[in-house]
Amino acid sequence: MFARTAARSLAAPSSRLFSSSAARLHKVAVLGAGGGIGQPLSLLLKSDPLVTSLSLYDIRGAPGVAADVSHVDTGSEVTGYAADQLDQALEGVKVVVIPAGVPRKPGMTRDDLFNTNASIVRDLAAAVARVAPEAHILVISNPVNSTVPIVAATLEKAGVFDPRRVFGVTSLDVVRARRFLSEAVGTSPKNTGVTVVGGHSGPTIVPLLSQTEWGKQVTGEAWKKLVHRIQFGGDEVVKAKDGAGSATLSMAYAGASFTNHLLRGLSGEKGVITPTFVKNPLYADQGIDFFSSPVELGVNGVEKIHPIGTISADEQALLDACLPELKKNIEKGKAFVA
Ligand code: NAD
Ligand code: LMR
């Protein structure tokens, strides 16, 4: 589903190739497993042959979700952990996915979630630093532009930060871009790769439509409408759910797909490349040291950060609008931990 991945698509061949180390390598924890994203994400991870063990934690409801998901007839073991069992949930995990925190209601921005979610994410990251300091951390909780710097700064404080192992999950923007572009030009989403760079909120989401033959077909007002829909797709769902939360099912799909990409990289598969929000040198000289651009995933996590490539003048204008907003969001996250 993501642009420019290797020819081998999903995981079965890789899981056989690397089965000797799989049990050690692929224990995955979901923190926030009882929530709107956490439940379907846990189900999808249970279906991924690269996940050998699943550790489900939440302050409420995770043992029930684990009992339910554990009946699915795939090979992985599933264990649920109650509120006071965070450390046990993290023992021996290789990958930690974090969808814990509150979602938006209509009229809110993602930044309005900061006051609640910043401390949730900081405390979970501190626990990972203590119990599983070598784990890869995939942050879903919003505002991603700030929660990822919070996780990084928390790990840094604990002396265990490795920039190759902290990821903001921006995959839903790629999923939406593929779907919406394919609708606009009448293609199959599977064949409609789009790179989306920047961050994960409104104007910080920068789709690079000009880099594909299909995207180039969309111009003028149609381009503006398509870009707006990709940037504000989250608001579309928040409005439709009318107070009951934000995207959960499409996010679970996007989060499970990103986790699968990471596990394929960790397993030694070459050429696994997808956009993700990481510690990134591309705009660091402007004080923006986290950015989503296409990242090659490998046995240590981030293997190589690719530049964004050639972009159109209109996309440059989007990027110019993204950078100052992103800088503010990143600084806010860092200041919270400092
Ligand atoms: P939700 O309220 O349905 O679920 C959140 C879960 O987190 C709940 O089960 C809650 O008990 C749990 N939780 C709260 N504090 C916790 C803690 N300290 N430890 C463990 N679990 C804790 O919300 P949701 O719809 O699943 O959304 C979760 C987050 O994901 C929100 O911040 C939302 O904005 C974000 N989100 C991000 C993206 C993205 O693209 N990155 C997409 C959709 C939603
Ligand atoms: C999304 O893009 O759907 C998520 O970030 C949730 C939201 O608040 O819009």
C-alpha cells in the first residue's frame, strides 16, 4: 500500500526466511489497546505473520480485548495487561505502538489535545525507556508533530534515545492521498503511490502529487480541492462522527501497515521505504529537526532518510506554509519535557 516498497509485498515469505530470530525479534506491544484505534489495530496485528507475540495494555479493558483477539487462528501469542501492569506489558518487546490518549471532537484542532496527551505519551515513553530501552516506538497519539519530540526528549533524558527507533505514524495521510487521488483520476489505489511529507496536521501535511504520473493529471482548482481533502481528511471523519471521536478504523489499517513495513525492515528485507515522521536532518538548519520524508527501514529501524525530491512551485508554497507551523509544534513538545 505504500510507495516504493520492494517487489515482495506482504510478509509470509519474509517470516519464513527469518523465522529463526522471529520469536526474539517480533514481540509487539500496543499501549492504548482498549481504545477506538487500539482494538482494530490489535486485531490486524494478530493477523500479521511477522508478529509472533502481542502484548496489549490499556488503563481500561485490555485483558478483555486480549482474550477476544487471542481466539483468532494465527500463530502469535496474545496477553492483556491491566492498568497497574505497564512494566510487565513492556518486558522483552521489540516494537511499541502507542495509540493511547484522547481524540478530537468537532471544532478542536489536534493541538487542542496537547494538554491531555503530552503527559500520557511522556509517561509511556519513560516506561519504555526503563523496561525496553531498545524498543522501536511508533507514535500514533496526537498531536503527532509534538508527541514525537516528547517521546524523543523523554528517551534522551533517560539516556537511551536512538533516532533510528522513534517514529511518528503519518501513514494515514499516505493512505488517504492514495485513495483520494485514485478516486479523482479513476485508478486503483494499489497502483497510485503518493509521497506525503512534512508533519501530521492540516497545513503541515504536504502531498507531493506532482511526483506521480497520476498526480500530474490533477491541476488548477481540482488540485487545490484534492490537496485540501488530503490535509483535512481527519476533520471529515471527526465531523461525520459528530462527537464520538476521530478516525479509528482507517488509522488501525494505516498503523498495522506501518508496523508491518517496520517488521519487514527489521527482518532484513531490503528496499522497504515509506514516509514517517522521524528525527530528520533535511530542515534541521531551520530549527526543524523532526520531519516526515521517505525513510528506508532496515534491521536497526531508520536505515536511510531520503530527500523529498523534485517538487512543483505549488508544492513549494505548501512546504513554505508547513515549516513554520511544524517548528512551533516541535518546540512545544520539546519545551514540555524540558
Ligand atoms: P480512544 O479514546 O478511543 O482510545 C484511547 C485509549 O487510550 C483508551 O482506551 C484509553 O483508556 C487509553 N489510554 C488513555 N490513557 C492511557 C494511558 N496512560 N496508558 C494506556 N492507555 C491509555 O481514542 P482513539 O480514537 O483510539 O485515538 C487515540 C489517539 O490517536 C488520539 O490522540 C487521536 O487523536 C490519535 N489519532 C492519530 C492518528 C494519526 O494519524 N496519527 C489518527 C487517528 C487518531
Ligand atoms: C486523523 O488524521 O484522522 C487523525 O489525526 C485524527 C484527527 O484528529 O483528525
